[in-house]
Amino acid sequence: MSASQQAEGGRVVIVTGAARGIGHAIARRFAASGHRVVVADLDGDGAERAAAELREDGADAIAVRCDICSRADVDAMVAAVRGAYGWIDVLVNNAGWDKVEPFIDSTEETWRRIVEINLLGPIRCTQAVLREMIPRRYGKIISIGSDAGRVGSTGEAVYSAAKGGVIAFTKTVAREVARYGINVNAVCPGPTDTALLAEVAGDNPNLVEALKRSIPFRRLGTPEDIAGAVHFLASDEAAYITGQTLSVSGGLTMC
Ligand SMILES: NC(=O)c1ccc[n+]([C@@H]2O[C@H](COP(=O)([O-])OP(=O)(O)OC[C@H]3O[C@@H](n4cnc5c(N)ncnc54)[C@H](O)[C@@H]3O)[C@@H](O)[C@H]2O)c1
């Protein structure tokens, strides 16, 4: 079936890091509108649980254990999706990781882990999926950046660099693949209420309160807030949008 014949609801969507948090909400959002969803995550059991939950709600979903830091895992994930569904319409590069600490105290080991997961992981998944999308002349790639990559964030120097890299990478790839009818965009959450934020806030409850005070809407983002923006960018409504960076942060970042 060609992409143009496909109903918008039935597209094949890979979401990395979809076992929990923002990725899980994105997977639920696509499943709710009838898309076929691939829950890809380093946490294989979590991915299985998330996909089973989607199927219980009537969706067509599969789980694939995949470490986006491994070329072999990413290639195997793409092959598994091709085997299950035949093609890939949408990739959401969501998996990410952070460690908050003063830059001066951070180690090379931490820098490498942050860059590997947050920058090279999305780059690796994007190339593997584009090889499937280009021959079909159709595709949507949405990468989850961060407002930290747009305006900086104290304690997140290398993470900000990696997310800034995701934004720059998005723009260049968007230019290169527009001729194939492929849209490439980035969504940048602000502080969003997930386990990652709880881990980052750690033993400092005042941090969350301070964040809320600095956000014009005076609340943290929810995973569903982010999912709505990603779903829009993957839809036909956004067919003429590419190379863009959309902050979803309650007005915290306006640029
Ligand atoms: N929560 C926030 O405040 C916030 C703000 C800005 C940006 N973000 C970004 O949003 C995305 C999702 O964040 P979240 O808060 O939901 O995080 P989370 O920690 O709750 O979930 C991340 C998921 O990614 C998976 N993952 C981690 N490393 C992986 C790897 N190497 N391969 C495959 N899967 C892997 C984890 O197993 C987990 O299921 C990340 O890219 C993060 O940087 C989050």
C-alpha cells in the first residue's frame, strides 16, 4: 500500500523510550487515534507492559527491546518493525537521559553517556529509519529536544549541548530529505512531570516549586501536553511544517 493510499489513522509509528513518561504518553496518543505503535525501549519488560496495555485498550501495538546506543539493536528494531508491519511512517526519537550537577564536577564518563543517549541515539535511529522512508517518499520524524538546548539550564551543561545538537541536526536533515516528502521537526519540553524529573529533582523539593513559579502557566508540563504536539507534527495538518523547533513549556521559553 502506498503512503498516499493509507488512512491517516493507520500509520506505523515507532516511539523510542516509550515504556514510561513522555514516550508512554506519546504512544498512547497515537494508539488512541488508530495508529499502529511500536514501543521501543531499553527496558524490555517495561516495553512489553506498555504495549500490552495499549492492546488491552484495542490498539495494534508491539514491543521491541532496543538500546538506541547500539547500532545492532537499532538495525534489529527496524527489521522487526518491517517484519511486523512492512514499513515505517513515523519515528519519534524520545528516549533520553540526564544527570544534573555543576558542570565543573562532571566527568568524561557522564558526558559520553549523555551525548551517546541524547544525541547519537536519535542520529542513529534517524538514519536507520530514513533508509526505509526515502524509497517510499514518505515519513515524519519528530525528535524530543529540550528547552535546555534552546536557552540553557543550570546543572545541565552537556545535556543542553546534546539537545542543542538534536535541534541543529533536525534542521539539516529536514533540508536534506524534504525532496523525499519527509518532515523532520523537534519538540522541546520544558519541565515535565515524569520519573526523570523526579530523579533529577532528587532531594530538592524546592526545585519543583521554583520551576512552577517561573512558568507563566504556573504548573509543570504533563506527558500528555508533549504528546499532543508530537501527534500534531506527525499529522497531515502539519504537512508543510519542517525543520521547526516547537517548545511545549507553558510559556517558559519564548523564542
Ligand atoms: N521530564 C522532563 O522534564 C523533560 C524536559 C525536557 C526534555 N525531556 C526529554 O523528554 C524525553 C523523555 O523524558 P522523560 O521525562 O519521559 O524520561 P523517563 O526517564 O521518564 O523515560 C525515558 C525512557 O527512555 C528509556 N531509555 C533510556 N535510555 C534508553 C536507551 N539507551 N535506549 C532506549 N530507551 C532508553 C527509559 O528506559 C525510559 O523508559 C527525553 O528525551 C528527555 O530528555 C524531558
